[in-house]
Amino acid sequence: MADKPMHVYLNDHLAGAMFGSDLASQIKSQSEGTKPATRAGELATQIEEDQQTLSDLMQRMGITKNPVKQATTWLAEKVSRVKLTGLSSGESELRLFMALETLSLARRARRRYGARSKTSKIDIRRSTRASSTL
């Protein structure tokens, strides 16, 4: 399990990437033929690249994926569909707005606290050495 700070940090980011990728894919499929669908498809691809980078980094560092965080993230995304379809609020016309807002907040946090997809190619050797001191 994640017992070191780097383990927790990378598992948290992996969970966020899983959620974001699923949400972007959901937006794309629910709004085909619109600008939001096109942009959501692009974002899903970028987030999936980030997710793969995180998985590769974790593997090289010997960090296992936390199955509880993986399952919780999967479940949270599925439950979010109830909220984002408008079933919980009775406002189905707001579903796209709520989904886009959720994705926007996640992207803003990622930009503020993390690296962008094209610049997030982490120096694995340096990261591996740094994690061994944690």
C-alpha cells in the first residue's frame, strides 16, 4: 500500500487522471457534433497520456497502484453521472454545464499544482533517486 509520501502523491494524481479522462469521454459522447465534444475528446486524449506517464513512472519507481483508490475513483465517476445528468437536481439542461465546470476546475488545479501534458515528461531517473530519500 501507499506508505510513503511519493506513493500517496502519485496514486492521488493517477486517480485524478482516471476521473478526468472518464469525465471528458462522457462529455464527448453526450455532446457529439459540438465544440465541447471536440475539446473534450482532445482533453481525454491528453489526460490519458498523463495517466500513462504516471503509470510508467510508478512502475519504474516500484510504486504499486492503490486498488482502493482505483476502485473509489471508478465508483465516484459513475456516481457523478447521476449528478451530471441532472437526475439529482431535476435540471437536465444543466448537465453539460456542470460536467464542463467540473472538468474545468480539475484542469485549473492541474495547471496550478501540476505540469501540463506536453511538459510533464518527468525525468524518471531523477524522480527515482528523489523518491528513495522519502
